[in-house]
Amino acid sequence: MMKVVVVTGATRGLGFAIARQCIADGYKVVAVGRTMTEPLASLLQSFPERIVFEPYDFFNTAGIHAFAVGIVKRHGRPWGLVNNAAIGTDGVLATLHEQDIADLITINLQAPVLLTKYLLRPMLLNRGGRIINVSSIIASTGFNGLSVYGATKAAMAGLTKSLAREVGRANITVNTLAPGFMETDMTSSLQGEKLESVRRRSPLGHLATVEDAAHAVSFLLSEKASSVTGTTLTVDAGATA
């Protein structure tokens, strides 16, 4: 029986790459996102037995409990949860709208905490599982205009540390993935000289790709990572070295 992995924000960018890698690794993927995209629709058509789409808008935090229960009923107890869904609203704090601040905290922190809470329960019954919280190198390096985004991502890394201690005896690992800047929809505003300056910071001379980060998730989900928990795996082409 295939192990089930829930991937949030799976309709594009890093989440889509993670979902595609999970299929290659032999998992059944529950891809969560707000709306269907052409790449995801194509993936569903190619692997109808290996991936399902569960639409959900994480702004609706009140419905996360019922959504999680529904996932378990329809697809079984999950082996893995990849908390990838996030928004990247930028702006200096002094002028950032209060609603933007609230939205960042809701989507990037409150929603994944609640989803983890409710999908953790069936993992505890199984006495095994993998939780991967997608953070960012911004959580530790900082970046102009991303103070609130960075705060939410640092909070996810903090969640990893304590939750790993809570659930370790049930053979559940909890880790953080901290990608560097990658060319995705979220970083599309980084163009020209700003993008080149980020690229120059890498000892390898290039940006990490979403596939690079997806390979790291592949490892953390695997049995090979059974003794890796409570830590952060950085995939940034050496930018923070």
C-alpha cells in the first residue's frame, strides 16, 4: 500500500516540484491548493492513481479541522505532511498595511500549525511519519522588505524544534527545509540587478532550483532520514555559507 504524503501549495512552484518528486518516489500525493493549474492538471492526467487534488483556501482557518478529517477519510492516514503553502507579500514594516501583516501570519503560520495539529493525530495512531516545514533562508539572514515574511518563516523553524521533541517517541520526525532564492512565481519581483546580486552571493554561481529543494524533501520523507529530526536543511547553492 502506497504511503500518503500531503503537500500544500502544490499547484505551482516548489510545491508542484515536491508533488512531482513524491510521485517519482512511489508515494500517493494529496496535492492541496486554492485552484487547479495546468501543470497540476497534466500531472493528475498522467498519474491518476498516484495524485489527487484537494482544493482548499487556507485563509479559512476555521475549516481546517474538517478539511484534515476529510483528507484522512478519503485517502487514509498520511505518512508525510509538507507545509509549503505560503504568501510572500513584501514591503517595509513602517508602511505595510495591517491586513497584509494579518494575511501573512494567517497563511504562513496559523494555517500550517492547525493543519499539522489535525494531521498529526493519525500519524500518532500509526506511530510513524514525517513532517516538513518549508521555511526560508530569510528566517536567519533577513532581507529588506521581508520582515513579516521572515518572522513567519522563523516561527515555522521554531515550531520544528519543539514539535520534534513532542512526537519523536512516536517515530515521527519534524524538520525544516530552508530554500534560498529560486526562480518561482513568489520571487518573480526579483529581476535585473537585484536577482544578479543574489546569484553572485552563491559560491556555485547560480540559484538553487525547485528540483534541488524537492530532492531534499525526498530525503527527509525517506527511511534514510529516520534519525534526522528537529533540524534545518538549507538548499541555497551556498548563498549563506
